[in-house]
Amino acid sequence: MRFITMDVTKCVVCRNCEYACAFRQTGGFKRQDSNIRVEYHNDVRICLPQTCMHCGDAWCLEICPAAAIVRNSLTGAIEIDSDRCAGCKMCILACPFGNIHFDDINMVSRKCNLCNGEPNCVSFCISGALQYTTDQNSSQNNREIFQRFIEAISTINQ
């Protein structure tokens, strides 16, 4: 299985990944339509591209009452079938990383689907911060980076 991995030291916050994703998903360039988000907090000088981790034990998949969330057998991506999605937002609550979003227009949940094995965000990342790899250690590293990010952000308002 392949993963999108991120090297936060290379991210230049250009947001090309967000625009490339939005265009691939909707044909437009609205950042809110992107399934990847770039979080930058100047207070702690941390930049973190956030997208679905396509977890091995995906809580979103397990909790979906409509069985609208499945693992793609070819790409390994966790995908949401918008035709089956009931819009209950249980998957959003279940995702420990906050990487599932709600489409207020279509009233369904949405998330990264790895663009059927050719992620646009990776293709348009000018700094090389995003990679599409099979390295399991990189996926674990993503989780560790995300945890450090959360810890750093939580200190801002203290």
C-alpha cells in the first residue's frame, strides 16, 4: 500500500497541493474544496500538510452506519461512496486526525481518495514536501509529526 508522506521541513506553504486537489475533485480552485489542508502557525513556526492517513484500522470505516466507507482494493485508499453516505458525520467524529470534511452543498462527508493512485497534491508540490511512497515508516512518521504538531499548538493559548 502507498501513502502520502510529508516532510514538514520542506513545506513552503505555497498551497499548490490544496489548489491541485480542489481542481482534481471539483474542477475549481477553491481551497475549501480541497481534501488536503496546510496548517501553518507562525507562533510556533510549524507547517503541516494534513490529509487522510488511510489507516490500517480505520475508525471511520468501522463506524459508518451506511457502509459508505470502503477500502479501495487497488490503491488501499479509504474512500467514501457519496451515493451511500447518509451525511450523519459519524466518520468526522471518529477520525483522530480531523481529516474528514463535510460538503455542505452535497450534504455528504468527503476526504482524500488518493486520486485513484495518482495524488494531484504530490504532483504539484514544488518543494518536494509531499511524496507518494510505500514506506511504512513514513506513515508512522506522519502520525508522530501530527502528534508533535498538536502538542505544539496546544501550548499557544496557555
